[in-house]
Amino acid sequence: MSGQTQDPLKTGGLSRIQEKNRSLILDAALGEFSKKGFSGATVERIAADAGMSKSNLLYYFSSKEAIYNATLAHILEVWLAPLKTLRPEGEPAAELAAYIRQKIEMSATFPEASRLFANEVMQGAPQILPILETDLKRLVAEKSQVIENWIAAGKMRRVDPVHLIFTIWATTQHYADFSVQIRALTGRDLSDPDFFEETVASVTSLILNGAGLSWPPENGQADG
């Protein structure tokens, strides 16, 4: 595979129906790739799951590789969105708590995306490594500086910002990547509203307390 993450077709100017069909293809592709991997997935099954013929699908994407690349690009776009919302002017406890909740919501809503992303990275990220080394690296550096500034201002305990971000990723995405294990051990998963809120509260408290922050806030204060 080429390592490119964008499909070769230009998507600008698509009609509403074309945009809908493209979305249907990507949704079907996510399910197929997350279950079968790239080598096991077939264009025929993706087309069938999208409710269209193979020839119609190939109007939008020229090959299985193009579909895979577009699916990964979409996952990355969605995955990076919550981290971008970390505001430097906000209070660290509130900002980090909101980020953790968003990440757990994503694990609840898009578990297949999390598993596909994890599989891609475990294989050496052949398709998305250029993005990891550029866009994601820049974003993590930018948000690490936000955390570093909070630390310098005495708003939170000194922790390594990059490792803090890694910890949030690992903990929140665990609930998607290992959902079978979680159900086996607890009989519940994030689809249970009570379990979802318990997860948010526990993960948020564990991570924020480790950074010298209290959650829920004490006496209405955002920071402990």
C-alpha cells in the first residue's frame, strides 16, 4: 500500500446524494475493516453493506486501498477533534474532565473506529505514519504546552504533559478496544448509561487526582 491517507477522488462539489453515498460507503467500510482487517476485507462486502453495487461504489473510490485510506483519514479527523478543544484560558480540571468525557463518549459511539485505529498502529501505521509524525505530533506539542503553562502557573501538579495525554488515550480507548473483556468481567459496557457515568467519574477522578486536581470540584472550584 502507498501510505497515503486520502482517496484519489476529489470530493469537493459533491451533490447531497453523492455525499450521502460516500458516507454510507465509509460507514460500511469501517465495519468491514475493523472486523476483517485490510487483507480480509472485500469491496463486494463493503458495497453490499452500503446498499449499492460494486460498480457504483467504485465511482466514489477507485480501489479497496482508496476506501481504507479514506476511512482512516476520517477516523483521524474525528479522533483529533476533542484534543483540539483543550483551551489554554480554561481551568485545567474542567478542561481535562471535558476532554476525558469526550474520549469516553467516542469509545461508546465509535468502538469500531478505535479498534481499526489500534490495529493500524500495531501494524506499524503503514497508512497514517506521515500524519502521526506531522499533524498529530504538532497537536500534541501544542496541547502539551497548554498543560505546561498550567503547571508553571501553579494550577496543577508537575506531570509530564505528553505522558498525561498518553494516559488519557490509553484509559479511555480501553473501553472500546477491550469491550468484550469488560462485558465478560462486569456484565456491562458503555451502552449502559449508569456504567457510562461510573466510567466517566472513575477515570476522571483517577487521572485528575494524579495531576493534583480534584474532581468533582471542591466548593465549586475547578481546581483542587
